[in-house]
Amino acid sequence: MPYYIYRIPTGPVKILEKITQFDAFKDASAEAKRMRKEVDLTKMAIKVVFGENEIQAEEALMSVREAEPLTGDDW
């Protein structure tokens, strides 16, 4: 399954722009790190996401994660 690289402008609405895809995480990660050096990260994010297809990758990017609970030794 491929790794996708997306450009996401910061703001209240997530607008996903697929840039490219790679078969190996190592290659996708290296390209994303290179791209992050070239853009203003206060205005946009560069994300690597894994998925069977573009739809699955975009759903993963759009999903909202719950915050980790603050209990026990972490609190």
C-alpha cells in the first residue's frame, strides 16, 4: 500500500492537496522532510499518510483524534 504526501493549509477548513505518493515510507518521509524545509509551516502542513487508496488516506487525515487521557503517572 502506498504512502501519500498531502499539503494542508492551516485554517478552520481543511483543504487537502495530494502532492505525490511513494511505495516505501522511508522515501515518503525523506521527501516530506525536504518539502517542510521549503514552505512556511505556519501557513501549511505537509503530512505523510498511509492508505490503500487516496480516499482512505484522506479519511485518515480528516478524522479527529481524541486526546490521550491524563491519568496515573502522566497527570
